[in-house]
Amino acid sequence: MSIPPQFDAKLKLPVVAAPMFLVSGPELVIETCKSGVIGTFPALNQRTTQGFEDWVIEIKTKLAEFESETGRKAAPFGVNLIAHRSNKRLDADLEICVKHEVPLIITSLGAVPSLIEQVHGYGGVVFHDVINVKFAQKAAEAGADGLICVCAGAGGHAGQMSPFALLSEIRQFFHKTILLAGSLSTGQDIASAQMMGADLAYMGTRFIATKEAMAVDDYKGMIVDSDAADIVYTPKISGVNANFLMPSIEKAGLDLNETPEKTEIDFGSELKLNENSKAEGVWSNIWSAGQGVGAIDSCPPVKDLVTTLHQEYAQAITSLQEKTKSFQ
């Protein structure tokens, strides 16, 4: 078990709030970090590199003010960079991260040794998304500090492997930080992730339904009202298999049975819908979520959510300790 020493003493819970497209912004990140959970956001949530830098400065400033006023340490924050050739901003956004020494970089769709070296150069940490052992081995060889096991049921671009299988195989060759993503919504889920061998829980969907998330109210309401049966796994939205809320797809007027397979990865442009579609700006109308939506029944401020998660986590640990006594 391993948590980067830069992070360990600053966390109230062993949790990273995942970077979510069009959902994670400065307010969510700041409140998450103030509450003792690692907050992150995708660089591409800002439409320009200058706008992205403005966000980084805002987050750093607000967290420094919090620490000065309270005498408490905030959890680190992180930025997600899409390390794929389709991301024309990668070099410019990485330059901003290096300039401002962003504590955590989360890379997706490509583990790049030179990128990792630049982050290590200022003392930063790099976690990388993986959906199978092959990708995990490549990221480990590239020098990643942590691997995010994106398992079946996770929101966004998820894999199909069971967390039991993926965690077990990766732990055999990777001895740094391992994170688990996939249907984690409660404090009990966080404790379960650690019991399975993960160091940190990686939670996305649960943080969509919070006051500070940038998601529109209808999106948050759909998260609260949905269950696992409402999640569909398809590559037809972005060109990569991902989990989405079927009610949002239907509301946008998209029929997946009539939609052709995408030939290119696309994380931001609009889909061409059928003639009956009423959607304008598909990426703001088709919403991602994980299968853990069934455990979400409220939309609290982040501070209250983390308090609840901490209570549930502590109760789960205590309950397990009590249950194991009979087997000693």
C-alpha cells in the first residue's frame, strides 16, 4: 500500500474527486481540497490555455488563503491532461502545469515518459488512467507514480474488467499508488476499495450531484433520480467506450441503434443527430455517469458530502473490525 508522501498527511479521506468534463471547475476543486479530499479538473474544461491558467491561479490563491486563515492544510489539487494526438493543447497546457507546479497530473489516453519527467522535475506526481493490464504495464514502464484502475461501471471512459481481477494483477508488478474507480458512491465503498488493495478511491459521479459542481440542475437531478439500469456503455458518443445516462441520450433525440460507429476520438465537438433531434451542443446535453448512481439520493454541498462519506467510512472500518473478531 502506498500513498505519495506529498499527499498522505493532507487527506481527511483516501479519495480523489475525479476530473469530469464540463462538471469539475474551480469552485468544486477548491471546496473539495478544503474538505480534505484531492480535487481535480480537466484542463479542457476551459476552452483556452489562458483560461486554464486563470483557473489554476484561482485555485492556488484560494487554497493558500484558506491555509493562512485556518492554519489547516488543504488537500492537493490536480489537473487532467488528455495525452492523445487529438489534443492540440497538450504541450501548452503542460507548460502551464509546470510553470505553476500543479501537485498532481492525471493523464489519459497515453502515458508519455517526457511528460512524466517534466512533472517529476518540479516534484509533482503523475497518475494515469488504465482499463486493463496491458495499459497498466505501459504506464508503469513510462514512470507513472500511480495507476487509476478504471473498472466496469465507472462513469466516463470506463473499462470492462472486474476490480477484483484488475487490482490483483496490477498489484503483482506495480508497487506504487493504485486507485480504484467504478461505482464508488459511499464511505463503505471507499473502505471496500482499500480492502481490495487500492490505496485511494477515485470518485466521480458522486461529486456531480453536489452544490459546487458545474453540472446543470437537470443533470444533477437525473443523477439523483437514476439507477444502474439507466447507464449505457457505448463508443458512439466520443469514439471510446464510455458510460452515459440513457435518459439524457433519449432527451437529446439520439437513437443509438441508428447512430454509426465513430471513426475518430472526439471529446468536444458536436454529434450529428437524427432529423428529430432538438439538441443544441451535444456535449452539454448528453451526460456521463457511473453505475453507482443508484446509491445517490441527494445533492449536498461538498463539505457536507465529505463529512457524510467520512462517517460512513469510519463506521465501515469499525464494523469490519467487529466482524473479524469472531474469526480470530
